[in-house]
Amino acid sequence: MAVREAEPVETLQQVKEAGLDREDLLGMYRNMLITRAVEERGHILYKQGKIPGSFYTGRGNEASVGVGTAMGPNDVGTPLQRDMGVHITRGIEPWRIFAQYMGREDGPTRGRDGNVHMGDARLGLHTMVSHLPAMLPVGVGMALAFKIRDERRVAVAWCGEGAAARGDAHEGMNLAGVRRLPVVFVIDNNQWAYSTPAHLEYAVDHLADRAAAYGFDGVVVDGTDVLAVYREAKHAIEKAREGGGPTLIESVTLRMEGHAVHDDAFYVPKELFEEWARRDPIERFRTWLRDNAEMTDDEEDEITAGVKRLLNEAIQRAEQSPVPDPATVIDGVFASPDELETPHHR
Ligand SMILES: Cc1ncc(C[n+]2csc(CCOP(=O)(O)OP(=O)(O)O)c2C)c(N)n1
Ligand SMILES: [Mg+2]
């Protein structure tokens, strides 16, 4: 049985049926622009020697904004290195992201870690660790807790198509299926795991085909179509909330840059980059908004100028943030009972 492949969203009417109004759409477009701008500016800061370590981007995966938009206020998620759009949509401010990149006190990890190894539990996002897909079972665990406590909350757990080959992905998905947990799995299939191409990673046509083996639904969605990503995520999240169990969403994109900035991706065929550049998620959504939602030049200019201002201020503010005091290095490593008294820990 072939897994379902999601249809594109064509009209404003279809979008309204999926629960979004015009304001929401412009907000999503803005969030996609912020996502890209944060990564582009971050790359520049890296080249200026202001960011330690390496630097990862999710260029080509800005439609992850669609998943962030579909999540409810009390839902939780474990976004990864390609899912900046989720952090932005949930409301983490760009200045705090730059502070994180630069190892400053005001970053979400307070200078303890770099890159997208960050999350803000107050926004329902839990910090990724490097070991992939270690956050996927964490998402399943949160969903198990929601079920035990009878809370109408949903967890979203991400992994890459490379990470989906590991045992913890299978174990997490199996447990979620067996217990019908309120969890949505999103596999960011960007066709490469570092230099390993998809055909050396899995033998099924679609990773979402695996869902049937775990006893739940799978769907393949074009990860460059933010509206389709939103619609599928919304459907899956609300289904999970109603007790309908997990869904596996495979979101197909191309990793438009190297694994990180130290990698020039020489092993990816040039034609593939050219082909996927024509499907740029931001450009695609922009065209859709102009054709279907009458986005005007003025509106577009206002959004673009607002994003530019936001980013300039963000970098300035982050640069003013102090580096952490070494004496505080173990602060926050062990949670106190008080710290557990947040809505997302209860
Ligand atoms: C358990 C584990 N093995 C190896 C690595 C090193 N590593 C980091 S990212 C990566 C590739 C992951 O590919 P994929 O899951 O497709 O995600 P992508 O980077 O393409 O988004 C590897 C091998 C790791 N982080 N964790
Ligand atoms: Mg990958």
C-alpha cells in the first residue's frame, strides 16, 4: 500500500478551511523571512569570527514554520538543527538566538551550548542534544506523560531521514503506536545525512511508509509548500489531541547548503541544487500570497523592512549581552523543584 501523498494547497478558500486567515498567512510569511534572515546573518557573524564552533542552517526548510503554526499553545516539541522556523514561530526572539550563537549569557542555554542546541521550555520547546535522534524518544516520553495525566496536549518530535535509520527512532515510534500516544513525528527528509544520499539510507519508497508497520498513519508532504505542511501538521496534531494516536509526517526538501558551514557539499550534484532552488519555500509562498491573497507591494515592503529592523536590533542587543561568569558553569544543570513548577513541567 502506497502511503498518502499530500495534495498542494491551491486557494485562499482551502487555507481558510484549514483554519488560517489572511493575517495568519502574512505572519507565517514574516516568520519564514525571519528564519532565513537569522541564519544568513548568523553565517556572517560566523565568518566574522564572532561565533565559536561551526554553524548550521536549515535553508530550504523554512516551511517548518507551518508545523510551528499548527501547534497549540500548550503543545511541546523537540525541533532540531534544521527547524529554526519552529523556534521563531513559537516566539523565541532573534536577539536571544544570536546571543546563543555567540555563547552569551542571554542565549537560551546561557552560554552553555551553541548553535541550534537550544530551546525555551516556557515556549514548549525542549533543547536538542547532538545525539540523533535522541530527542525523538524524549518527545514520545512527553506524550506518554500527557496521556497518563489525561491532558489534551500533543508532542511533536523531529528527526532527519538519516537519524530515522537508528534504533531509537524505531523504538520511539513503536511505543507511540502501541500506546496510541498524542505525538506527531516529523521526519525532515532533506535527502542527505551529511554526505550520505537518501538511497543509501533506506530501502522503502517513502519513510512515511513505515508508519503502517507501527500501526498509525503516515503522509508524505512537499516540504517546500508551507501551506501543505501546515495543513498536514494541523490535521495530525488535532487528531492526536482527540485520542487518534500518532502520525508520521515525512517532509521532503533538499538541504540547500552543506551539513554545516565547514562543508561545501561538493558531493551533492549541482543540478539537484538548481532544481530545488526553483522550489524555494519562501519564494513559492510569496508568489502564492501575491496570486491568491493579494499581498501588495506595500505590505511586502513593510514586512521586509520590519524584518531587517528586527535583525539589526537583535544583533546589536546580542553583542551587548555578557559572556557568562565561569563561576556559574553548573547553574541550571540540575533542576530545582521550583524550576519544575512551570506549565510545561507540570
Ligand atoms: C548518534 C549520532 N551519530 C552521529 C552523529 C553525527 N551527525 C550529526 S548530524 C548527522 C547527519 C544527520 O543526518 P539527518 O538525520 O538526515 O539530518 P540532517 O543533518 O540532514 O538534517 C550526523 C551523522 C550524531 N549527531 N549522532
Ligand atoms: Mg538529512
